[in-house]
Amino acid sequence: EDHALALGINTHAGNVICKGVSEAFGYEFVPPEQIL
């Protein structure tokens, strides 16, 4: 698990893992810890 890497990623494998981005665009938020 790389916390610094997770802070810089907005999407991964089709999921939005940045809460601010998901809210701004109306997508479901998936916590990065759940998929990374």
C-alpha cells in the first residue's frame, strides 16, 4: 500500500477514488483502500 501514490490518483480500474472528483462530476466514490 502506497499512501503517497493514492493521494495523487483520481481513477483506477474504472473507479473514481478521489472524493472531490467524484462529487464534482457526479460519480460514485470508491475509497482507494478498497481497491488498491
